[in-house]
Amino acid sequence: MNDRFFSESIQYQAVLSNLEKNNGQLKCAFCGKKLTMKSECHFDHIVAYTKGGKSTLDNCQILCKNCNMAKSDKELHDFLLEEKAKKFMSGESIDEDINNTPQSSLIVSDKMTKEKFDVIVGEFIKRTGNIRKLDFTRDKNGLPSVTYVKKYYGSMNDLKSAFGITPVIVWNRDKIWERLVEYSKKYPGFKQADLIKANNLPSLPCILSYYPEYKNFSDIKTALGLELNYELWSKEKVIVACQKYLKTHNKITQKDLRRENGLPTTKVIYNFFGSMQRFQEEIGSEVSKRQEFISKEEILSVTEEIVSKAGSTFESRTTFLEEFPYSLSVIMHRFGSFDSFVEEANIKLLNSKKAKYTKQEVDNSILEYLKSGNPIPSSAKQLSSLKLPSSSTILRFYDDWKAPFDLFMKMINMTSK
């Protein structure tokens, strides 16, 4: 469930509270307009979700359409002021009148005309160089509702064309094959991962929808006359490869089914044998115990053995699971969560991720990191090892993962002078 939106139960409680407050009538919390249908109600966050507001009853208010749009325009104006503050802190000039900033004029009217819509979208494209449907769903972008795209332009492709952006290719059977042939001549060893927009290629589901005679990527490469980058497994080849592996190992488990071991994937095994147990029996491997029958006591006992050999402190959950003989699902099934297991097994993980961050928590985490004298990370891959929010979390609130680091570093340097 997306916790950005209020649940049905919270909406019901908000309506009930509003009725009690207004003597049996449902009214807008801002202007007091009487509301008679649910479609007229906008369930709004009192404290904006993007600023840490929760989707709870005490943060929910009911507004009419006009008041909700007016509030959005006010938040947009606040967003512009925040952008100016960021520019100032980064050393850029902000010597222009805020009233001359196109978006700020929106606060004087609650009606989103095409002219206003074009101004907002044009400014966004000017800043970012592109626009996607996803951008309309992110509050931090200050864009109007995506419904205005359909109202004024009909589709995202038509909107992009109007603003001089190359629209997404509308694929058909002939265009797909023409592009695949062209790309395969240039890159004969191309992989399924190359089927992306950046390469001007259609996705695999798109190709298969227009070419139902092909079942997978291997069929497509074969039809193009290209060599496959991987083994095409038959049941006989699987048995030979696995028996060869068993000459140096007692058994084959799901963890062993990897290309670097010269073995097929789990998916191939299930296609040919139906289950791991049947597969192990047929190739002469030791049969693994069914994991759903592994008790809580057995899990803790195995963990004690691991701790006695490797100690009770592990770098991360992944590091522990490399030593653990069963799958993560066994732990989740018996303990409910990995955190509960860690607590009961009395082990310690040095690196653990926080499940959900607010913008304030992201800012505090980065600020504390920089105040300790640490340098700005050189790449997004370092964030996890430094116990910082991930780049995807930071990008919920900023246009670039480095933006808050640069901003706070300049603030620290200015205050230390």
C-alpha cells in the first residue's frame, strides 16, 4: 500500500469528525463551502507529505477543489523560495524580482489555465531539460496535476512535441524489427539488458506483444541470426553438468545454481524437474531438508554454531546469510522479521538500513555526517557503506543526490568563518 495516500478508514474518520464539527454538514476546512459528494472532497495533508507529514487522521483535513488548488499554489510559491535559497547558498546570483518569476503569479488565482500550465511546465523543462509523466507525481517538482496534460495536450508525447522535446517512439511491428536489425549489426553481442529507451530500443515485453511467435529473448536473437551469450539448457545437459559438479561437492542446493559454477539457474531446474527435491534425487545429490519444516530452535542452534566460528558481529545481513545454510524466508517465516531474529539470536550487524526517511531525517543525517569532518562521497555507491540514506531516498526530496551535501557543506563553511 502507498502510504502517501490516506486509507479508506482514515478518510471515513475524517468525514465523521467533520460532520460532528459542523452539525451534520460536510464543509471545506478553509472556506466552509458545503460538500455533498465524495468526489467534491480533497483529503489533504495539513503538513505536506514531502515535508515529513504522515498519512494519519490528525494530519488529514477535507478541502474543496478550489481551496486544495490554492493551497498547492502556495506550496509551489514556497518551493520557488527554497530554490532561490539553494541558489544563493551555492554562490549563484538571485538578483531578480520574485514577482517576475513566472510560477509565483499562480498564487493570485486558483484556476489552472493553459497559459499558466505552459509557464510552469516550460520553467521545469528549462531547469531539467526534459519532463516525464512521473515528474507530475512528485510534489517537490511543483508541477500541476497530470490531468492537465490530457486536458490541454491529450498525451505526454504531444506535450513534449509542443515544447521541442523528442517524443517517445510509438512502436509497431515494422519499426521494432527495423531497429533490432540495425542495432544487432552494430552490436552483435547485445543482451536483454540493452533493450532500453537510452539505446532507442523497445523493451522485451513490447517486442513480445508485437511478435507473439517469440517466447523469450533467445528466440529473438535466434531470429536475428545472432549467437546466444549463454547456454541453452536441455534436461540431459543439466544432468551432465550437475553430476560433474557433484564429483567435488556433496550436494547441490539453490545457492549453488549459478553460472559461475557451470550450473543452470533455479528457474531451469524447476522447468525440467518441478521441484528441488525431485531434481536432487534424479542427479544423485544429497536431498535438502524441506525448509518449511525447519523449527525456530534449529535456526537458533545453527546460528550458535556460526557465532562460535565467526563471532557474533557481522558486516551486514548479506554477510550473515552467506554463512547461514538456509534461506532468508526461513527466518522471516519463523521470526516475523529479520530484526526480531537478530535480537533473539543476540547477533550484531554493523550496517543496517533504515526503512523510511522523512526529508528532515535525510537532512539531519547528511548534516551530522559533514559536521564530523567527513568529505562529500565521490559516488552514490558509497552512501550505504557510510550509513547514509541511499541515493533513491535522497532523490525523493532533491534533484541530485549530491545537492544536499553541497548545500550543507557551504553552510558549514560559511558559519565556521
